[in-house]
Amino acid sequence: MSLISMGDLAQGLGLRIRNAEVKAQFARLTEELVSGVTADPAARVRGDFRPLGAIDRSLTLLDAYDLATSETKSTAQVMQAALGVVSDTAKEIGSSLINGSSGQHGNMIAAAGQEAEEQFRQVVAALNTRFAGRSLFAGEATDSPALASADTILSALGTTVSGLTSVTDIETAIDDWFNTPGGFDTVAYQGSTASVGPVRLSETETVRLDITALDPAVRDVLKSLATGALLADETVLSGNPVLRSLLAESAGEGLLTARSSITELQALLGVRQEKIETIETENGANRTMLVLAREGVLGVDPYETVTEMDAVEAQIETLYKVTARLARLSFTNYMP
């Protein structure tokens, strides 16, 4: 029987190879313990990546839906804030115009008109709000402001009522300008008549934020507020405080009436905000289930991993001891 022995060089090489293998195994276990998933997905799924691919695809879709949901949620909040400005202004200036008209004092009416003019500019600015680079109340024309400047609108209205000497004639002219083609929809409104499309927030749900400055409720506030703003110009119904008082009172009442419609518009937007919140919650629940499913496919048991690490660590210590003992061996130590 022949005896096969290994030389020192071969033993050293074998130990180095085994040491590298054990260290690589320990590094893999460490990575798995930290990440919580296997370092060798192919072995875990036995080459069939279809279930894992379906899970990852769904998670990628949820990433896109989360981004859309977050942006849509913020957009709705900004729109709600803008409508709040419109509503608060209608209440405040409506009361101011009515109070200013009560004594038929020219100075009070003019002051109320100036306040209405200032707030008209604020409302126009609110309706021209942009968020994430898009105009919010301009329909599909998201790259354009919803309304022309306040000066442009008031100048056009001033021309429309110029020379009119009765409250009825002025109100009729303003109504026509706001409600018939060639007036508000041409001079004032700069957006699109087509509303923005729905935004998909999940595989089954969409939300539409399609309120524009063309909405009748918004238009009514602008009409009454602009009517009050015209009273800042004392040439309107000049020299007749009674008629100016009647026009101020009519504009104030119009604002208070229109405010209720704005409130309804805010409520409608609020319903859509609740829907966004619901979708966001559902998407979060779906993500949790998908993550758990993925962990079920690729996850590792921390206890088992630590046990394996202890075993591998023991092997490493043994190899170090063997290597150290072999390094101390010398032929002279065994000579008689």
C-alpha cells in the first residue's frame, strides 16, 4: 500500500484556500444578518424569478403612485388655500361694501371701493397660484396663468361701464361682460376651457383636480369684487352718492351670496382630498404586504444566521490555531 503525503507548501496553500472560503462565508452571513435577505437570491428561488419579479414590479409601481399621490395631495392643499383666500375675501369685502353703503357717504364708499380693489388683486394672485411649475386654476393650460392681471381686467371693465349713469345699466353691462363670449372668457381668463385630466394614484383609483377660474362660483366672486373695485374710481356714477351706495350694497350682497358657492367648491375639493388620503393609506398597506411577501421569499432567519456565524467563527479560530502550530514545526525540533 502506497502512502501519499502533502508537503509543507501544499499544506500552506490548502490552509490559505480554506481560510479564504471560511472568511467569504462569514462575510456573506454578516451581510445577510445586516440586510435581512439572502445574498444568493438565485439559489433561494431555485432559478425561478417570476414570483419575485412580480413583487418587485408592484413595488416599483407603488413608488410611482406614491410620488403622484404626494404631489396631488400637495396640489390639493395649495388649491384649498387659494380658495380659502377667495372665500375669506368675499366675506370681508362683502361686509365692508355693505357697511360703507349704509350712510351714503362718498368717502366711505370710495374707501370700501379701494379696499375691494386691493383685495381683487389678492384674489387674482391667489387664482394664478403655481405649484410644482404648473398653474392650478387654468385647466389644461398649466403653463399659463389662469387670469390676466388685475389691472387688465379692471381697465376692461372700466371701459365697459364708462358713461353709464344707472345702477341697472352698470350691473347689466358687468353681467354681460362676465357671462357672454368676448368678455371675461377672452380678456380675463387665460387658461384652457378643457380641464386637467385625472391623475392615477393606484391601479384602480384616479383623482381629478379640475377646478378652474372659469367655475361659476369663482366667476361670481370676481364679478362682485370687481364691481366693488370700480367704486374706487369716483367718476363711476359721479356726483350721485345714492346710486354709488346702491351699487356698493349690490356688490357686497353679491359677494356674500357667491361665498356660499365657494364654500361648496371647497367642500367638493375636500371630498377629493379625503379620497387622496384613503388611497395613500391603501397604497401604504399594499406596500407593507408586498415587502412582507418579498421578505418571505428572500428573507433569512436572524437566529439561524447568528448560529451559522458562530460555527464559521469557530472554524476560523481552528484554522488560525492549525496554521500557527504548523508554522512552529521544524525538523530540528525532532532531531535526537
